Amino acid sequence: MHKKKLSICIPTYNRADCLRNCLESITFNDDFFINQIEICISNNGSTDSTEKVIDEYEKRLPIIRWSNKENIGIPRNFLKVVSMSNSDFVWLIGDDDLLLPDTLKRSLNLINSNPDVDFFYTNSFHLTTDFVNSFPQPFNVKYLPNNMERFSKYNIEGKLKFFDLIKPKISFDFLGGMFLSIFRKKNWDNYSYILDHDAINDSQTFSHFDNTFPHLKIFSHAFSNSMAYFNPVPLNICLTGTREWAPMEPLVRNIRLIEALDAYKKNGLPTLQYFLCRNFALSNFIPGFIYMLFNKEISGYRYIENPLKKIIFNMVYPNFYLSVLRFIIRKLKLQLIKIFNKGESSAN
């Protein structure tokens, strides 16, 4: 089999309508570039019409498919779909992400023009699920608005060392969004074994670092000595809306992202850069921790190993204390807005 340059890898589970929109968006790319890629889809034991959607688009796109007999969990399905790739590079995206009509042309040009680069930060636009669902389905990308917000506001395009991407001004979630990265598969394969077996087999959401950010643990090893490339003009669109894991957001922000930084530091992230990134990550620490403490049943608090130790170790960072002040200021602003709006309503 001829090796392709790029695989778009899509893990999916019970979101047939989202997957249909995702695959539909790929069809708007030129056939010349579609024929240079492969699309790997791993269906994680879906019970909806996901298989029918794949059947439909298999006639129009170069799809390689796999269906797990049962749900094997998100991390293992990530590993499975990447393992299906027969390409030099992999782009692991969500089943609800959308591609732009020129995405494949630009992504392949980036890869071909930079043979010494192992990791590309693709950047992405924000778009709400409500907007997409307000149009006939499957969604036609010709209806995309012109004023979409970018994930990263950083504007300097070009090559840099991989760890130079781990900065708040470039990647505020430290590469946490899997859809933001095109990476060399060979590097990934060399370190995909490092994930903890028990963690990735745990069916509980975000119970470990390894089953929250499996890709970051692999990235921290696989690309620590690599050249990277920052691309400021987004190559795809991430849909934002209500997520079932929203109550666990403080756990992800205040605990799991810190653990991601620990993994980066262990593999070469400079100490000062680590300090600055960790301080940034603690900008909502105390309010978030209090929320987790008082909402233990839904917040994932029980997954925190030694909570007191987490608190003590973070006390050396300025944002540990400033997080309270920021919280108070945000609340005051909201109250002032309510009072202002109430006053305007009364006047009218």
C-alpha cells in the first residue's frame, strides 16, 4: 500500500450527526488533495446510526474504518485510531470538528514545505453547536461566519522548538486540545507504550492524567527534541457548546493541566518557563478547588491524590492568591452588569 502523507484520525462514539457534519466538511476540499490523505475512523461501540454514516461517506472519501465491539474508553480508542494510520503524519480530531474548504491544501503544503518539522500547531476557530444546528443538516461550510474567534491569538508564523509552544500566549491549554496538532506518526509510535495500563482502562472520566490527556503524555516524550511549526491561520473549526464533563472543568484546569506541565518539565521544559506556565494555570485555583470540594459527587474531587499536598505545593505561585481577587472582581462585574441592565429596563 502506498504510504500517504497525512491521516485524519477520528475517534467517535454515539454522535452520528456530528460525524456526518465532520465528514461532510471534508468533501468541500478539492478531490486532488482528498486523494492524498486517508481518513481513519474508529467507532467506539456506538449504538446509534454511526455505522450508516460511515457507509454513506465511504463512497465519497478514502476512509479506513474500525468498529469496537464495545466501548473501550476514550484513551484506548485514541490509540486505536492512530494505530490505523498508514501515513507519515497524523491529525487527531474530534468527531464534531469541521474542516475548511482549503484545509487539506494548506496542511499538505505545510508538511511538504517543512521536512525537518515533526509537530505542527494547526490553530482552530471557535464556533457554537447552536450556530451549526440552526442550518439544514448536514451543515454546509459555505454558511461559516466571517468573524470566528481563533483559539490562539499568537500571530508569528514559523518554526520553533517544540517546548516553545508550551507558553500561555501561544497555547493557553498547553496543547490540551487534540484537534490543534498534526504530528509525525513515527514519533508517536515510539512512545505510545508509556501510558499507564490501569489508567487507560479505567472507565471513569478524568480519573487519571493518562486518561484525561493521553496525547500530552505521549507528546511530552515523543517531541521533546523536535522542531515544531506554529500556524496562526486556523485549519479547522472546533465546536463549543454544553459538554457532559463541564462540572469537571476545574479538575482539568487546576489539576490535570498542572500534571501536563510536570510531564513537560520531566522531559526538558525549562524551569523558568515551567514556573510561568504553572502560575498561569493557577489563575482560578482557589475558587475552582472550593467548587470541587463542595461538589464532590460531580466535580471529580475524589480523583485528586493528596489534595492538601496539591494546595501546599501551589502556594509559592502568585496566582494561587490572586485567583481569589480575580474571582471577586468577576462577580462584582456581573453584579454591576445586572444592575445596569435592570436600570435600563426600568427606564424603558
